[in-house]
Amino acid sequence: MNLEDEIIRAGKAKEVLTHEMFKEAVATVENVYLAAIRGAGFTDCATREKFALRYACLHDVLTALRSVLETGEMAQEQMSLLQRAKKVVGL
């Protein structure tokens, strides 16, 4: 994937991560999962594990989006450096 594509993807990831409805949905789901984990009985390992796995998957999605965002930010910096280098060289 080229730098421009990475920058575009980063913009889309940022839109998702900063969208109020997305943030609200993540917080709601996260709270439900944590409440289920806390509310599971001491011997109810299956329920705790089920909701712990769901919680981990939710955070895997967030991590993937943040990774796309960070990659795009690095691509933007690379593109800026390349443009400055071209000006110095005279291209």
C-alpha cells in the first residue's frame, strides 16, 4: 500500500474512533462486559471467560483502528519528509 492510501485509511480510522456514537457504543458494550465479569459467581468460570474474551475482542478492534491511524500518521510524516527532500534537491 502506498503512502497516500495509508493516509486515507488513517483519516477513516480517525473518523470512526472520534465519532460520538462509536465512542458511546464502545463504552456501553465495555461496561456491559465488565459488569458481567464482575457479576459472575465465584465458581462461574465459563461466564467470566466468555465475557473476558468478548472484552478482549472489543479492544482488539480498537487496537486495529489505532494501528491504522498511527500508520497513516507515520505515512504523512514520510510524505512530508519526501516533499522537503525534493525541494532541497530541486525536483
